[in-house]
Amino acid sequence: MTTAREIMTTDMTCVGENEYLSAAAKKMADLDVGSLPICGVDNRIKGMITDHDIVLKVLGRGKDPATIKAGSLAQGETVTIDANDDARAILATMSRHQVRRLPVVDDNHLVGMIALADVARAMSDRSVGELIQALSTSGR
């Protein structure tokens, strides 16, 4: 069965945990993406940051993104998938946690990202349809 390593995108960009949110927003705009992994200096994932987080948790509260570090928004345990996990595990994890993007780790080091589009290209129509239905009902 297809593994995460086989369908992940390896050309990815992190925002450093000590970078300011204004830099994270610029990276998102430059890359035309809505989220980025937050990485430590050890290349271990510390969390995920979304454009939604920046707008609601920072701008919406009147805070300045040029003074807040990305790591401050990394809360709780980040949902990831192991590089050797199979497609069923990817689908189950995305559905269970209602996420559209999954960081892929190998020995707790970030090695790639899997987006809903990656899953759609690699999986059967039915599996993808079930995942999209699960994500669509989450309101995210």
C-alpha cells in the first residue's frame, strides 16, 4: 500500500519558532499557502501555524505580528504522520483530527507535508470522497 513517504511533498518551507509572525505571513503569501510548520533549530516540528491563526489570534486581538514569535502559537501536540505509515493511516488521521495538511516525520524530524491534494492524487475516488466529506462537516 502507498506510504506517506511516497506521496508527501518534500519541497517545503518552515517558519522558525523564533521568527516573527510578520515573517510567517510573508512566507505564506510568497508561497501562496495557508499554513506552515513551525520548526525548531533541531528541525523538529513544534507546531503548525495558519493564516487563520494569525488573523484571529493576533490581528483580531489588536496585537502586532512583528512582535510575536511563531513559536508562541504552537500549542499542544501537533498532529503528524510517520513517513512509513500507509494510506489508510493518512486518511484516518486526517479524518479524526479534521485537518487538511499533515506534517510527515521520520524519527521526529520533519521530512515532508501531505496535503489533501496529495491524497486525492494517490488514493481511490471513494477514499478521497469520504475524507472530503469528513473534512467538510468540520466547519474548518
